[in-house]
Amino acid sequence: KAKTTVDIIRKFPYEEDFSSMTFPSAWRHEFIFNNVPWKVDMLFETGEYSLMYEASFDARRSTRAILPVIDFSSQNSAILSFDYRNFLQDFDVCYRVSPKDEWHTLCTLKSQDKGLGSDIINKVTNAEKHIDIILPNLSSTYEVAFFIDYVGASSIISSAEIITIDNIKVSSDFDVFVSTQYPSVVTSTMSKIPVIALG
């Protein structure tokens, strides 16, 4: 899989598949409540490494995992794409146009079915979804983050109570439109529009 290691993203597409098995050095955390980071780990024994957030007994944990600054100064349009599973709590995909700006919510990804029942590992492993999000208000100091405001469990937790994020891709301009099967694209208001192919 392709991967880009940079401090500032200027070339597109930018891709991160966490195959390094570590939290990317150019990424950072922002801790709001308690210093509990997102981590890169293997999903069960599948050999698949992803960005993860797991259940715990902590009363509250609130953390953003922030991609490197993105320079969109020469770009007219951009899409953020990734695969995910969410068997924890709702989490947000956010952006801001500069480090001094407030964070804005692009979309909230709802928790999937918690009635895991039997065969938990297979159910979670096979529940991966894909999303494409149009990025608004592009700038030369753009930031994107995954934000979880987690309220801890009061009694029993499971290793299947987890968020995974993988195969992150930031595409711009022509690459936004050249896509197989012309997938639906999610805007910041969660309405769906078809991708239009150029040429």
C-alpha cells in the first residue's frame, strides 16, 4: 500500500494505512479530558493495523488525533476518504482552517450495532465501512482530526468495543473526480451527491 510520511502535506493524494504499526510521527494528539491517546494496533489476530480507540472504565476521555497540516493553497477541491468500524460511541470527523481556528464538525459517525452476541470477532472484523467526505473552506494551514468524547463503561467492557480507522486518503482536484464506481460523497451536512467524472 502507498504511504506518505511528511510534516506538512503538499502532494496529493496523501495516504496512510498504518502499516508502520506505530502512531505516525507527523500526527499529534490534543487531549481535552485525561491524557489517553488514540493508538495504532492490530485488530484481534487479523494482521490488520489501524488507528484505534478502545473501551475503558475511565469516567471520561476526550481526545483528538490530528493529521499533519495540509497545504491546499494550490487546490480547488479535496476529499477525505477512509475505512472505519465503530463499536464504541459516536465520534466526529473535524476540521479547522488554521491552528488558531476553532474546530468544526464535518460529520458524526454513529456507533454500530452493540448487540454483538456470539462470534464477536467475525462480526466486528467484517463490519468495516467506507466514507468519502468533501472538505470545505480549503486553506494553506488546514487540519483534520478524529475526535472521541468517551464516557467510560460502569461495569463490563469487551475487546470488541472499539473504533478502527484505516486506509486514510486525502485527494485533491482531478483526483477527487477520478474514482472507480463513482461513489457517493458525504458533505459536511451528511447529504450525499454523486461524484462526477471529468472527461
